[in-house]
Amino acid sequence: MSRVHDALRRAEQMGAPSGEKRAVAPAAAGGAATPAPQPAAQSFLDSVLEVQFTPAPEALMIDINRPQDAPSEEFRSLRTRVNHLQNLQPIHTVVVTSPSPAEGKSFVAANLALAQSHLAGNLTLLCDFDLRRPVIHNLLQMERSPGATDYLLGQAPLAACLRRVAGTSLYVMPAGSAVKNPLELLNLREAKMLLQELPKTFNWIVLDSPPLLFSADANLLGTLADGTILVIRVGATTIDTVYRAMQSLCENNVLGVVVNGARAGELYSKYAYYYSKYGYAEKETGPEEAPAPEAAE
């Protein structure tokens, strides 16, 4: 029996009795109806440490209070697409990766998870499984450990390895303590069991992983998850690297490709027209065609 199941079972013993039917929360815009947590899961979630949402300035995280910003629109559009896929097939765990470093995979993973958590009751878990060069804890300015490696090695309980972002439905599992052999750790039975059990509590689990062409970690995670999203960067990713990355993945497991690094003017001009037409526009400053800032890996 997995340690995830044990943790939920202990929470159930301390909370409401088992055997109750799982309630369903009303459907939110852009997604299907989200099952409400069972009493055991809710008791488990209540024990997770809450942290404030204080992203690093350079992280370029979307802001729920500025929904008219072009990046927010783009990630809501991505959220709608993956939620539509979830309506068609049972998808809950998604690996976000890229062919090479510095193409924006962590940036996309964090903002997709954040966009999902903006839907009421849409419990979302962002996991940093890039155990070689983790950055999620830096983007969100939180402690790196305890995290994924600490749980997989049996050095910390699951609840201690998570953080709940205040004011959202977002939970975060940082990478945890540094390890010498990340691939061997991901091959442990505990890793497979963890990804099988987490969808019983969370509607979405978004996994940030290493680049495909630099380690086998992302390929392994892709076999454990329900789907993979490939991130490529305009002006950086070559056709050859995209081809080799796709060849390394199971074609049936690729949900889609996200193109990162579009020029700021291309987005701002599109959304400025829409919001000005309906009275929501705010004045933009700076050169209209300035390139978008460099995103985190």
C-alpha cells in the first residue's frame, strides 16, 4: 500500500467517516464540473502549510487581478484547450517539457497551473520534477525542501512536502533536497504510486520536467503521466530538435505544442483592440514591437 494512500487513510480516521459520496462542485468557466474533495482528502489538504503568493519579479507570473493582460489571456486559452481534452478523455497528470534548456517550460508549467487554480474549486498541484535544475521554488519564492525528493526517499510525509498558495486552489510540490541520481529516484515504485494517487485529490497535476534531449527523466515521466505538453521557443528551437523530441515521445501521449517567446506587440495589439472596444482597455507604454522579456526555463 502506498504512503499516499496511508496519509489519506490517516486523515480520514481523524476526520469524517469514509463511505460518503463524493460531492461535485458547480462547473467553472472553461472546464468541466470539478469533484469536491472527499472528507479524507480535505482533512489532508487542511494540514498543508499555506504560503503567500509572492512570485519573483522576473518570474512573469500571470495576475488574477489583471485579467486583461495579454499573457493572462494566452494562458486562459491554453487552460480552456486542456480542459476540453479532459472532457474527452481521463487526463489529470500533464508533463510540461521542452527539447532543450531555456525554452520556457517552467514558465509555461507554472502559469498553466496558476491559470487552472483561478477556477473556483479546481484543485491544482504544480510539481517540480526537474530534479536536476529545479526553478519552481525560485519563481514562487518558497523553500525548496521538503519536497518531491524528500517524500520519495521517505524522509518527509506528503503533507509536509506541499505548500498551498493563499487565495487560490494552487498547491505546490517543490523539488526537495538535491540528489545524485534523479532518474533512479523517478524509477522508484513510490514515484509511480504517487502519480496514481494524486488525481484522487487534485483535478490537475502539472509536472515540470527536464528537457527531453538532455536526460531521460521527461521520457520516463511521460510514461507515468496522462499526457505531455511540448514547449518550443520562437527563434531558439530548431526544426531538428523538435523532430528529435517528438521522436523520443510516444506520439499518442503528446497533447500539443506551446509556442513561447512571441513578440509583445503581436499580443498587446490583439487584446488592446478587444478591451478598448468593450471599455476595459488600459494604456500601454513602451515600444509597441519590443520583444517579450526572457522567460524562466
